[in-house]
Amino acid sequence: MTANNPTRRSPGPQDRQRDAERTRRLLLDVARDEFAEFGYAGARVGRIAERAGVNKQLISYYFGGKEGLYQQMQRERWREESESTTLDVPIDQMMRWYLESALKDPRSVRLSLWRGLADDAPSVDGDSDIEVEQDRLRQRQERGELAADLDIAALQMAWMGMVTAPIAMPRVAEKLFGVSTDDPEFARRYGDTLSRILQRLAPSARPQPKASDDS
């Protein structure tokens, strides 16, 4: 008596496409770990492939190599930022999104710190995220959301500092707040204060001069 051996179905085009997309997504996610930990120069394609459990040749196949992988990783992060921080989002809520996003996934902040310190990563569309964000802040200023006498470049630098500080100095933040930065209490307290700071930068929140006694 012979056993029935069902014929294994070969994967069809849709199955292969789904598998390819899963592999692509996995490589991008693992690459964020690697680049955040070691920076662009220190990251290794072999380590990324090993972490993902795939042949490193797939990185060349899908992304053209280390540089292409890094650039695609950054583009996808900036696309997420762009979709979540449009001009119709109130500025204090936009700050809150950046903070909560950074606390939830610190890799993006660490990548920014590497870029700011080493300056060895390949440019991604001219590193336009900085220019785009600056332009949006300028538009908010023109719409009256920010006082006209604020230097947008200085404001943007302060903005980046406020968001990155808990990731760059977690032990300092824990000493100041009495809780770790991954505690929801930290996100609430720090986020509430950042929101209030931004609300006070609007022209309507600025103190008005006192009337003269001679009037």
C-alpha cells in the first residue's frame, strides 16, 4: 500500500511578491537597529543580513547595497513624519507626536545624532527633512501660530534639542523626573510641558504692555 503524497504547490506570483515584500520590510527594520547602534560608517551589511536571517546578496538585490538600504530607510521615516506633521496639525500636537514617536522608537533619534555628529552618511534627497520642517515652521509663523520675532532656525534647533534630550540623556531625565523615559508618566509630564511652551510662543500668548499712568 502506498501512502498518498499530496503534490506541493509551487508558490505563485502573488506569494512570491508577498514573500519579497516581507523580506524587504524585515531588512529595513533590522537596518534601523544596525544604523542606530553603529552609525552609517560602522554598520555592516553582513550583520544586517545575519540579524534578518537572509543572504546578504538580497540587500544588493532589493536596495543596491548599503547606501541604498540606508537611503530607503530614511525616506520611509521622513514619509511617516510628513504624513503625521502636516500644517493642519496644531503645533503643540505636532511636538507631542515627535516626542511620543521618539520615546516609542528611539532609533530615529539615534540616527539623527549619528548624522549630526559624524556627517558620513549619504545624503537622502538633499537631506530635505530639515529644509521641509523649517519651511513648515516659517509657514506657521506667517499664519500667526508663532510670534513674528522668533528666529525660525533657532526655534528649530531648540525643538530638536527638546525632543532628543530624553533619548540622548536618559539617566539625567530619570533623575529629574523620578521615572524612566519609557514610563508613560514621563511622556505625559514632559509632553504636557512642551505643549505649554509652544502655546506660549504664539503672539496671542505674549504679555501685553501695561497702560501708561499718563493716559
